[in-house]
Amino acid sequence: MLTDRRKFLKSTAALLAISSWSAANRGNQPFFGLPEINYQQQPLPFSYGALEPAIDAMTMEIHYSKHAAGYTKNLNDACLAEKVNTQVLPLVTLLSAISGYSEKMRNNAGGHYNHEFFWQSLHSPQPAVAHQPTGPLAAAIENKFSSFDQFKLQFAEVAKSRFGSGWAWLIKAKDGSLQIGSTPNQDNPLMNISSLQGTPLLGLDVWEHAYYLRYQNRRADYITAWWTLVNWPIVEQRYQQ
């Protein structure tokens, strides 16, 4: 009886989430990431070595083909076990009701989404590519943090001070303001259990597997190098959606 009740509560939470999401987004394009992030691992938008020297090829290959691929597999296993129809329920909707699911679902749905979001946020560090935002996002950052340099300092401090493993985020809060924060493990700001709530615009993986081969314990050096990889046009599109 207890198992049946739990299944009923999960199904109800999922249906309510779908209804709420549909009402809020009817007629709109997917609004969390470009392109929409679903339940499958997508090909990297760059080669393993394209992010050199900031992120070495071996780290990138292990990160994508082992760690991230594992989250995707485990997410789909959890969806099968918990009877989630991945053809109907958007991943962002599942995340918004994650408290109704298992710990395995929480860890792997977050891990899969976060990594797909992370890959989209990166590009090769070409000199011709602007290393800061433009337009409305640039104005919003200056308004909130006084300057782009101050924003970078605050973001880097949050990333460096995240205890253990986790993520640092720039988000657009429900009131439209920009906020910087972090989440533990594979949690993210879309989850209804997160203390940081909003639309992710930019995320940085500060798990050791993201940087240890090149930087060992020097997380601050990894963060400094990562700024050269940020795909600001994608971040700007997320902000303007």
C-alpha cells in the first residue's frame, strides 16, 4: 500500500508539473538551454582537444565519455524504474518536481542536465571570440555587479568556496534579477529542493573530475582558465528568452 501511495504521489506531481509548464510556455520555444536539453546525451559541439590549453583533451574525453555518459545512462534507468514517460515529460519539468522522485533520479537527472548545459556553454578559446557579454546581458551585469570584472570576481569566489563537489551558477531569478550562487553535488537551480532558484544562464562544474588531471587541487587556476571558454552568445540567448 505504501509503495502504491508513493507511485500515486509521483504521478500526481508529474501531471501537475506538466500542466504548470504547459500553461506557462504555451506557444514558446524551449526556454532552458539552446537547443532544448532532453534525456539523451548529445554529441559534443567541439572536439576533445578544442578547449586546449584551458581544458586538456584527456580530461575532456573522460569527463564526457565516462562521467557524463554515466549520468545519462543512470537517468534513463531511473526513469524506466520509476515509470517516467520521457517522450511526454520534459526534463526541466521533472527537475522542477524532483522532490517527488528517488535520490538516484535527483543525482542523475541533475548530473545529465548540468553537463549538457555545461557543454553548450563552452567554445574553443579563439582570440577572435569576445570574452565578455554584450547587449542587454552586459547591461544587466553592470547594473547588478557594478562591472563585468566585479561579476567575474564574485562568481569566481562562489566557485572557489563551494565546499566539496558542486556547481557555480549565474541565474535569472523569478523577479528578473541576476544572481550568483552554487549548488552541491549535481543539484541545480531548476530543482524544487534547491536553495538557489531560477533560470540557469551560466554554470561551472567544480567537481574535481572536471579539472584534476591538469590542475590537481588548484581549482582557482581552473576557474581563471575557464573564463576564456565561455560561450557568451549562448548565455545571452538564455538571458533574453
